[in-house]
Amino acid sequence: MLGIHGDNAPMNTERPAFVWTIAGSDSGGGAGIQADLATIQDLGCHGCSVITTVTAQSSVAVILVEPVSAAMLMAQLTTLLSDLPPKAIKIGLLADQTQVALLADWIASFKIHYPSVPVIVDPVMVASCGDALAVDNCQDIKSAAKSALDFKPFKGLIELITPNVLELGRLTHSDVSTKAQFAAAALALSQSLDCSVLAKGGDVSFGCTDILADTHAQTQTNAHDIAYKSNGWDLELAEDYLVCRQVRASSKLHQNGRFWLASQRVNTRHNHGSGCTLSSAIAAVLAQGFVLQDAVVVAKAYVSQGLSAAIGLGQGPGPLARTGWPNNLSRYAKINLCDGNFIRHHLNRHLDVRSDLVATVLSATDQATAQVRIASTPPQNILSHGFKVLDAELGVYPVVSDLTMLESLLAAGVKTVQLRIKTDISELTTAAPAESDLGKSALSRCESGEPELIGSELEAQIQTAIALGKHFNAQLFINDHWQLAIKYRALGVHLGQEDLAVTDLAAIQAAGLALGISSHSYFELLLAHQYSPSYIALGHIFPTTTKQMPSAPQGLAKLTHYVALLQDHYPLVAIGGIDLDNLAKVKASGVGNIAVVRAITKAKDPVAAFAELSQAWEQCSLSEELAVKHGLGAKHE
């Protein structure tokens, strides 16, 4: 049986997630409900539709817009909910303020029973051809569009709103001609509606200030180009501004962050329905359990992919192509952090635990240094060739916390291992722990209750570990303690996302050390990619009790997506709750390496446990190779 895109992949028999689109019907089929349903299905979900308006339109004009009755709108919502409750809802064209109020009341009731279902609003006002869509019972379409609908009834009820440049200006009654004004307006809208905002700069019409005048001017003067460059916009990029506001299920590190998302601008006039496609793609990705930041970057890549393959169908702009889940890394946006949320979260996390201790070791100079690293966008300070390239695959990669177990594993032939001695403060200092004011030897407890070392005892253990790694010719990574790893010339350092802003990555690179970075989502693995590390860890895949995690378990479906995106670029390491019982399923995702903690450290015989895991992993690899050879042989018969 053929898969969804006509290839020979087996058909997915699992029940897809239900995604609702509440929007207008585009008789030309390129935008609105029609584009939403095509996008939702293309991304693996089942789409349901609630039609708010019927439009008579083509690729060149909107002739008539007619709202459905309030009774019909409510009947669609009630009927669908009784049988096909959604995992995510996208709201597009609303014809008038009456529909806004009615829908806001319905969502308020809906959220009582389905509080975790995300609602995405695309505040559609104007069609791609330039004609207004929100008529507000007014005969003069263009006059009606000049006064934007009031979305304040949605305050506190929606997760995200996705205005373009002109919609953002109208919603906030502000000038958004410069990039700084655009960002300020997005933040104001987030505060006003109590939700996240994705302000879309990709459709900036360079030189054109009124979308009703000419939305598709293809020839612009040098004067216009210069003006937009001076206003902060880059004509080569499609730049969106993401303002996160208490993002559900997200890492605390990013749940209130602000980010610029920059992609290469696609030079095409065939962009009909791009806004509808983006918002419905976000809903479809959210419905499959991804966090909001993930949904945004995947949807943005999907739109970029669709624009590149779009063709004209009528006389006007053609619709986006439906190209499936985006697995081309070049289509994903570059992420630039815009504020100090990253460091503030990091400092607050430690201040909440031991404010007196942090005050002792973290000087004002240290804090200022960390702020400078954020402002300068650390990836830009890393040389283009990135970090040390590893000579061999990591395979089964043990993560241990004491020297005795480390030495026994190395003596047994383990060739890649990580020493993870947890401490709440050592990574925050710009000097080695032994040089701080904490004394020559100290012992405390981390959040998990395990003893943690600081001061000279910590330094001595890391020095010994590095020496052991060299003695046994193994790839030893030091978790977090990058200063000591540099000082004693470890092979590599492993860092979490929260450590990146307060770590001198240039010093690690200059010392020739390898770098591994943890990630817990699409968004975080894209951030890791921007540093060109030696490997990227993907996790946690299954529930784990070894440490407090910033996010929910990723699961095998997400792991498969991550591997498809990155496997040609980095060694990838799956981590989190992996043991003999689930190892084969992890291998089936295509990931090349696994990191194991509890399956070894909690075993009665850690060396035997490692040997058993390694044998099972190699057997899975062999079975995989035989299956590939069998498949190739069958094709040639």
C-alpha cells in the first residue's frame, strides 16, 4: 500500500490527530479552508472545517464575501465537538465583530473542558490579491478593511496570533515601518492579548506602506531598498519575530523568550495562502505533541519549502506546494535570541536554590560578561568550521558520576564515556572552582539528593578522570565543567542548553576540545546546530528519574523526525530512559548512538550491563544493514 506521498512507505494505520480550521472558504482553492485542509493532511493530521464565510474569489480578485449565519457557525462547532474533538484549532478569516464575539464565547466554554488544546489565530484581513476580506457588513470592502477587527475578546483564550506587518500595525494602532517598531508592536500585542505572537516580516512589501495599494509590486527602486535597510530590514531574508508568553510544556529557558527567526527570502509571486498555510501548519504540528516553538520553526520551514516549489495556476499568484514534513535543514530558520531571558532564567534557577552561595561566587563582572555573550549572539563568535570532529561513532555512550565506575568501564574497553558530576554553581563562574572563595574542599547536595562536589575535590576528580581517559585512549567528555576540561586537556565537553550563554565557547574551540550539546525539541536542536558542535544529544526519549528534566519525554515519533533532519550533519545521540527493553525501538528511529545512565549506573554489574547493551545495539545495527541489503536486492530483481 502506498504512503501519503505515493512512495512505497507503509501506510500509517494509527488514528491521526484532529485539527480544526475555523475560517473562510476560498472558491479558488488556494487559501482559506481549502489551503488549511491540504496543509493539515500533508503534515499527517485529519482536518475538520468550520466555515465562517463564503467568498467568491479567484487568484486575481475577491468579488463577494458572505458570512454564514450565527446559527450555522454554532451548529458546525457543536456538531464537530460531539464526535471529533480537536487536538489543535486554527482560526482564520472572521467576517465581522459579531463572529469574533461569538467565537470568543464558545472558546471560553470549550477551554473549561479542553484547557490544553491550543488555539491559533491568523488575523486575516486582506487577500493575496489585495482585496479586503473582513467586511463587517459594509458594502465598501476597502473602507471596511481600514478599520481592523478587535481581537481583544480572545484575550487569555488563545495561545498564538500570527499577524503580518500591516495586520500588526492595524491591531496595535502603531507605526511598524522600522524593524524596532515592528518588534515593539509584537510585544505590545502579546501583552494586550495575553498570548504568544508570531509577527510575520516575510511579506514586508519593500517601499509599499499600504497593502490595499499594491501588495505584489515586483519592481522596487534602490531608494526603497536603502530605506528598508536603514530601517533594519534585510531584503535577502524573511524575518519573523516570535514573542513567547508562558508557553505550555516548554522548557523554562524559552517559555517567555523573544526570538528573531530568519530564513532566506524565496523570490516568487506564487504565495497565495501563505499565511493560512503557516498558521494551519503550526496547528498541525502542535496537535502532534510538539511545543509551540517547535511548531513555529517547522511550519516556517514548511512554508519556505512550499514557496520554493509553488507554481502559477491562474492569472494571479499561485498557491503554495504541499511538500510534506520539512526535513531539509537549509529550510529551517536561524534563531537569534533577542533579550536576556536566557541568562535571567539561568541565574534565577540557581538563586532560588542557594542565593547566598551564588552571591559569593557570581560577581557583577561575571553577570555582565554573560549578558555580553548573549547580546553578541554566541554562534556568530564561533569559527565557521565549528568544533572538533569525532574520529569514531559513539555507539553505546555511558554517563557516570564517580571515578570508580568510570575506571572499571574504561578498563573493560569502553571507548566513549561522560563524567557528569553535578553542581549548581561551578558552571556559573568564570574562574575554575578551585580558584573561587568556596574553600579547598566542600561537599553539598544537588536537587536529586545526590552528593555534589565543589572546590578542590571536584577539580581533583575531574583531573583524574581526564588522565584515565587518556590512559585508556577513550573519548572522555566532561559535563558542564568546561574550565577544568580546558585546564587538563580533556577530549571534550558536554553542555546543556542553559549553559551556552554563560560558557566561553570560543575558549573551548580554541583549546581544540570537542563539544556535545543537549537538546529537547526542534527549537533546541536548531539552536545547537548553530554552534556546529561535535555531536547533538536528543532527549529525553523516555521518562527518566536520573535528573529533573525541563520538558516532557520526546518519544520515538519525535526522535524519528529529529534524526531525519540531522542525521546527515552530525553524530546524534539518543538519551533518556533507554535500556534493553526499548533499545531496538530506539535503533529503528535511525539514530546512530545512545547514551545510557540508569541502565548502567543502577545495574548490579555495570561492566556486564554495558557489554549486554553494546551487544544488543550491534545486533540491531547488523539487522538493519541486512534489511537494507535485502531491500536493495529486491529492487534489482
